Amino acid sequence: SEPLQACPFMETEILDTIATSQTPPATTAAHRRMRRLETMMLIRAYEERLVELQRGGAPGTCTSVGQEASAVGVVDALDARDRILTNHRSAA
């Protein structure tokens, strides 16, 4: 995989967490549930940081706080043949 590139909104520790979370596939149902929970918590931490930066004068953003499980569940169900097309909804 390609190395993660920093963007103005990503704190180094968040990038490091994402980069080091490339663990082997989960082997038990409990392990898979724990990985999904960790991913949801990472998404929440990232978006809460975006909100903090917005208060400090960074450009606005629409968060998906409270919707983390949807993203994690969808991506968890994908396999190598699936493709994702993302979209951005501007609130401006």
C-alpha cells in the first residue's frame, strides 16, 4: 500500500494510528468486532479534531459524528471485487 500523505487537518498521531493499524486479518468474530469498534473510535477522534480546528479558524466541514458504524459496516462487507465511489455533499 502507498504511504499516507498528511493533509492540513490530519494530526501526526492520527496518521500514525492509521498507518500502524494495518494488522493481519481478524481470525475470530470477537477480534473482528474489536477492530470495527477501534475503527469507529478512530473515525470519531478524527472528526472531533476537525471540529476543533474549525473553531480555530480552519475552513468548515460537515462531520458524520454518530454515523461511524455505517461507514465501518459498509467497508467491512466489501471484498476485492467491490469498488467504492465517494461523494462530497457541500453544505455551503
